[in-house]
Amino acid sequence: MGRFFVGIGETVSLSTMTPGAEIRDRLAQSAVYDRLESVLGLVNERSSSLTVPNKWPFEARAGGSVSGAQLAITWSRRNEPSATLHLNGDVDPEHAAETLLDRTYGLIAASFADRIIGRDGKRDVTAGMLRLVSKRLNKLYTGTFDQIIHGQSLPLVSIDHLERDGPNPFLYHPRTGEVLGDFTGLVRQALVRLIKRNRLRMEDVDAELLASLFRELFSNTHLHARTDLEGALYRRSARGIVFALRPVDIPHEAFSAGLSALREYIESMERLAARPRVEFLEVSVFDSGPGLAARAFGAPIPDEMPIGGEYELVHKCFLKSITTVPNPSHGWGLPRVMHALKSAGGFMRLRTGRLSLCKWFPPGMTEPRVTDDDLRFLDIDGGSPEQHARVEGAVFTILIPIGLGN
């Protein structure tokens, strides 16, 4: 029996020498981006069951929760129709299930599993967990923001295969099922609950800009989440937004979670910030579609395609009037996202296909016009784009600094 180390103090048993023995991937509580990528690499190599933490500190890092959701979606697609989720024993058993489902990555993992096994490693608890999933979704779809907010984040998700009464009304029009035309009211409600708790000033936040980011990113996600490259509905599909307040004490190495580009961005705030703590508003979206490059290519990206070719396909998605949808009303969303990002002095990470890309701008730009140089993305570890483990869907994480001058 071989063992892979995928987290501090954690192992994954690989029982390939025993016929019928199960391979299990276990994501450690201490896992951050590098460990997440290690598990994604293993998931791409062979079938396995999965265990995720009920409580995961990485969830409070930029993009942590949506990155965990992308892992769960990728794992499910690689293992269906027998994707087996094993519940973790890292918290009090009376509250373990609710603790897991309170987190976006946990909700997606449970919703995308074909079978769920209890903490004892034997008992099938699928039916009971799905009842709890339904209860959690009902709260997310019909509750107040005070009920929905978890810690400093507000998760807004839509899980197609579990929706009996239509998609999430916070994101979709209840009668037409179309994406809401204006997210300004939603953003202002969320800001009241996230910002005033931390004694920040509403006037320091451009709610219109944030609402525009919500609209553009989620509209793009909505278009590409539910169907495969042939237009067929996925057996399971989901998408969502996580809106969060991320306070960071500068300098703070832990917040960058090992990403050199994010560390450089945070360090750039040191000379601009009037106080040692800076708050970032996070807008993260995820979807379960084929990914940006595959949509642009019109087919799955072959393994033999150079990573530069995949990068060029993604890069074209950020150019004006480039669209994979034959509709003149589409094709401007991602260019608008880049304009908003530059105007706000923000940071963006994009994880799709075999790419993990980033772009950031310092605050206070006097010329927010997006240039060709602004659309040149770097690998998340710096330098030219490199090949990473293949993932399903796309994850965008955007950070906007607020209150730098207070």
C-alpha cells in the first residue's frame, strides 16, 4: 500500500495492490492553496473518495471557500456515478453535519456526492445529509441576510439539481428565472451587515462598482455553469457568489496563503494605508461548467495542447466583443470586470482548466482605461502561465481595498 502526503499530519491511502480497495483523498484542516493543488493533482490521476474538513481555516482566506467548492465539483465529475464523500471527525459529532453545510465548499461537496458515509467509515448517511442540505438551501434562498451570513461572508448559491421551486431569488428573478438586472440593492444590504459590524464607513465603498462586479461575473457564470460543450444539462450543476469582508494586518504572510502574487499585492498597501489593518471586500464566484478555455475552443482542451495555447484562449475572453454566445448583448462582461478592477486598485485570481492566473493594480490609478498590458495575466506564483492540475468550471476571486485613508 502506498501513501501520499497531502496535508500536515495527513495521509492518503493508495491501496492499488488490493483488488476493490478504496482510495481516499483527505484534505487536512491545515491545507491552503499548495495542498489543495496537490489533492487536485491526485483527483485527476485516479478514482477516489473524498474527505473535507468540517471546519477549515482556509475558508477565511481570499477565495478559500470557492476554491474548496471547485475541488468538490472536480472530484465529483471525475468519480461519478460513484462519488463517495466520507464525513470528517474533526468536530463535535452533534454539530458536525451542520458545521460542514454552513460552509460553501461543504454544501457543494455534499450536494455533488453520489454517496455519503458517516464518521464511522461504514454507515450510509446519504438520505439524512440530503435532508440537511435541503434545509440549508431553504435558509439560503428564503432567509434574511442575518441568517445567511457565516462569519464575515455572505454565500449566495444556486444548485440546479436540488431546486424544486426555482433558483435562488437573491440572484434570479422569481418569475422569469433570469439573472437580476441590478445587484445594487443586494450589495447595499450586504454592506450594511458586513461593514457596520467593523465600524467602517459606507461612503468608503463604491457600492455601484461592487454591484457591477456582481452582475458581470455572475452573468458570465450563469451562462456557462449548467450545460456541457454539446449543450446538454449536467447531471449536477451549481454556481454562486461569496461576498466577504477580509481584514488583514499589514504585513500578514498568512493571509496570502502561500501565493506570491497575493503577498506582493498586500505589501503594496503598506505605504498607502493610514493604519496597520486594511479591509478587503472579496467578491468570489464559482461555476461547474467546462471552463473558459474549453468554451472558447468549443471542445475539451486536449492534454497535448501547450499551456500557452490554453492561456491565449482564456485571454481572448477578456477582449471586447469576444464571446462564446451568439448574442450581441454578450461579450462585454469580462472587459468590464477588468475596468472595475483597475479603477478600484483590486486583485484578481482566476482558476480554470489548467491555469491559475492573477492580475492586480495599485489603488489610486489616475487612468483607469484598460490597456493591452493590463490584460496580460501572470501565473499565480509569478512569471509566465504554468500548467496546473485540471479543474472543472471557473473560479474568480476579486479583492477590493477599502478605508485605506482612515
